[in-house]
Amino acid sequence: MFHPPLLRSWPVLVVAGWLAATATLHAQEQPKAKGKGATGAMAPIDDVAGLPRVLLIGDSISIGYTLPVRELLKEKANVHRPLTNCSSTQNGLTNLDAWLGKKKWDVIHFNFGLHDAKLPPEGVRHAPPDVYEANLRAVVKKLKATGAKLIWGTTTPVPNGGVISPTRRFGSIDEYNAIAQRVMEENGVEINDLSATITPHLKTAQIPSDVHFTKEGSQLLADQVAQVIEQALGTSAADNKPDTK
């Protein structure tokens, strides 16, 4: 039977489109190589002597903005991140000591939220609100002990009312951001409202039906993150200047 060329080729076109749309997701959420020989955000960096040290802690959203933040702060700061998706607050509590290491940090910009708000098929959130709050308070306590300037990045929006697919759903991000805001305000932690930064641009900056962002969206987040970090470094430097009076 004769099949018109268009009918024969449409499955290939659909698959090609799907692959293109999800390329950013896989690049951000499932980094393959870590440590020596890795590339991109998962590649470790060597400190430039004399520059302040900055640590970015977060999930795949932060992986997406790590490289542009590093570029924006080039010759201004050594911008590091754990060589992994930092995932949930529970994962953070398990791994913070390893991520922090032994060296001094000047600024730590951190976020946890998307993975905590995940709704598995059975409908129970990965970390219910009370667990999220308790974990987040423990994370903040541990980070404050470093003496670094702390900056909390709010969790970015989930489209479609939190339903990405029948098996990929999220609880209310607004609820989790409200919890985090209360914890940060009580602990004197600066809040970088990344949700407010990206929300006006979601139609063009966020991958359709996905929590992840396009290259342009990640750049918008990076611009905001770098700006807030640079301001914090300036304040920190001023605070650390010796009193000459």
C-alpha cells in the first residue's frame, strides 16, 4: 500500500521535536560525568587566589544557571557548586558536610523545594510541609555555622497547576515558599526572590509543561543570582575592612 511521505515521516518529526524540547531537562537534571573529566556545571574548578569563594547549592534549576553565574562573576569570585543535583532538604542534610568541605565560604546561595514538594503516584509529598520546615531549619543552622553570608533563592514555579504528567506532580510551591520565607526571616537570611524574577517571563523562559527553563530563562535567573551575590560580596568586603579611625 502506498503511504504519502508526510504520513511516513511524521513519527520521526514528533520524536525529533520531543528530543529537542527535553534536551535541556536531561542536561540539567541528569548530569553524567562528575569530578575529574567532567564538563559544564559538573566540572570542579580551581580557586583563583585572592578572590572570595561562593557556593551555589540547589537542584537542576541551579545547575542551569551555574555556568552563566560563574561567567558573570568571572574575576570577581570563585563560584563553586556540589557536583550533583542537590535535590531535597533531606538529601541536603545528608550531604551538607561533604559539600561544604573544609575551606571558608564567603557567600552561600541555596535552595531546596521542588524535590520536597514532589507528589509520587500514591499522592504523599516527598517532604510534607512540617517535615520540609524542620529540615530547612536544620539546613539553615548548619549553614549559619560556616560564618558565610547566606542567601536563600525562592523555589521557581511549576506550570499547569503543579501537574507535569500523571506521574509527575507537585504540591503547592507557594506553600513551600511561604514556609521558607518564615524560616529565613526568623534566621536573618537574605531572600533572593527567583520566583518573582522569572514569573513575568514564564511563557518564553520555561520549557512547556516542565519545571525547567530554556537557556534564556536560565540566563535571567543567573543575572539575578549574580547581582545579589555581587552585592553581598561588596557588603561583606566593606564589613571586613579594618577600622582606620
